[in-house]
Amino acid sequence: SAINFLERLCLTWMFFFMMCVAERTYKQRFLFAKLFSHITSARKARKYEIPHFRLKKVENIKIWLSLRSYLKRRGPQRSVDVVVSSVFLLALSIAFICCAQVLKGHKTFLNAAYNWEFLIWEAALLLFLLRLASLGSETNKKYSNISILLTEQINLYLKMEKKPNKKEQLSLVNNVLKLSTKLLKELDTPFRLYGLTMNPLIYNITRVVILSAVSGVISDLLGFNIRV
């Protein structure tokens, strides 16, 4: 029993250590995205002590797009993908096991110690996934903030009125900003947990297996058939 307890404790520590490393990576990505969104603002750039430049030249727009692409790819990618995928699939498996146990006998479900362990693991994994989903969503919003480009376009229109002699040059920059806005809208998609939520195989497994199990549990508890 002591050896079994120590093995479980070590495996649990290793698993949650990897999850903490993945969460730290997400926090770093959010920090990079937050600072990147402040580059074109003089006040915020001065506050966070970061470089500042306006998107009033084609060269500046090229630097802004290149920096955005570099920051999005910075840091470990494949290893974090493996950790997040493992957590998602483990949470999916535990949810299926719990639903099967409830269908087998919901009155005696909480009598078994291993069911309590499953519930604790499921709660911990769900909290971790929700935390990652929140960080990922905020990171995506920072990188997909089209209002920065729209603000620069407005500034260019105002400069065209003040400096008619530079209208041709400013029009070229404005066209590049419009193309950049369209490009970001085409490339960026809503945040997904490293493609797992949009993966057809995972989606079908979740819809068919998990929702069917949840439907069976609700029907068993309420006493009448119901579809989820």
C-alpha cells in the first residue's frame, strides 16, 4: 500500500508539474501579446518601457507584421501541444467513466473511493482547461485587435488633409493597411485549444460518446427519456 501510494503521488506530481509548465507558457504568450498590442500607443509604450512606432510607413507595417508572426511562434509549441492534448483526452476519458459508473448505479456511485478520486481529477483537469481557454482567448484578442489598424487608417486620412503634397505616399500606406486588415481577418480564427475542439475526430467522439452518456445519466436520474 505504501509503495502504491508513493507511485501515485509521484505520477500525480509529474503530471501536474507538466500542466503548470504549460500554463506558464500560456502566461508568457499572453504577456507578449499584451506588450505587442501597446507598441503603437505612445502612452502605453512609455508606461511599459517598450519601443514605440506608428504604422505610417510601409516599412513599419512590414516590421509590425513580422514581429507579430515571430511572437506568435515564440516558445515551445510541440511539447505544450502534447501536454494540452493529453489533459483534454484524459478529462474526456474520466468523464466517460464517471457517466458509465452513474448509469451502472447512481445510488452507489459515491460509495466507492475510486469514484471520488475520479471526480477530484476531473474537477482539477476542468479547472486547468478553463484557465488555458481563458488565457488563450485573451491572447488571441490581443493579436487580432483590428482596431489598431483602423486607428492608423483614420490618422492617415487626417494627415492627407493636412499634407496634400504627400497624399500619394499616404494613400499607398493606407492601401497596405487595408490589405493587412483583410489578411488578419482571413488568417485568424477563434481560439481553440490547439485544434482539439475543432478536430473532426475529437468533435465526433465528444458528441456521440460523451453527450450520449450524459443523456443517459440525465434520463436515469429524472426517470424519463431525454436527448442532449
